[in-house]
Amino acid sequence: MPTIKSAIKRAKISEKQRIRNYAYKSKVKTLIKKFENSLNTEDNNVIQQNFQKCVSTLDKAAQKGVFARNTVARKKSLLAKKLKLQVLNAKEQAAQGAEQG
């Protein structure tokens, strides 16, 4: 345990930051899982909303220094790639349904 006053303050600040960082990382993981699960089951509006929540939370985490900018960019890129594939698959299924119908 630090004895110098500034070191005590720094320890308190570090603990607060650690808790905040843990909460943001957990929230990001949860939102990404929710987005990926919605890809299989939900309609496009729900998928789009989940994507927007993920991107927003990732940007806020980068702004607060929880994640590095490049890490956030990589995660957003992967999410966008999955979203694009889902939209393309939905269009293909719709086109096949129209041809059959």
C-alpha cells in the first residue's frame, strides 16, 4: 500500500479506471455476441440496430482509452463484413423465392 499522498490518489484512480475498463470490455463482448446471434434468427432491422449499438459502444470505448483505435477499427470491420454477408444472403434468398414463386 502506498504511503505518499499522490501515490494513494493514483492508486484510487487506477482502480476506478480498471473497473470502468472491465465494464466496457464486458459490454462490448455482450453486444458482439448479441449481434452475432441476431444474424441467424432476426430480421434485418434488428440486425442493423444491434450493429449500430456495437459500433457506438466500440467508438466510445476507444474514445475513453479502453481499446486502441486499431483494435476498434478491426472489430468494426469484422462486424461490418458479417453484416454485409447477411444482407447479401437475404437478397439471394429473396431472389430465389421470387424465381420459385
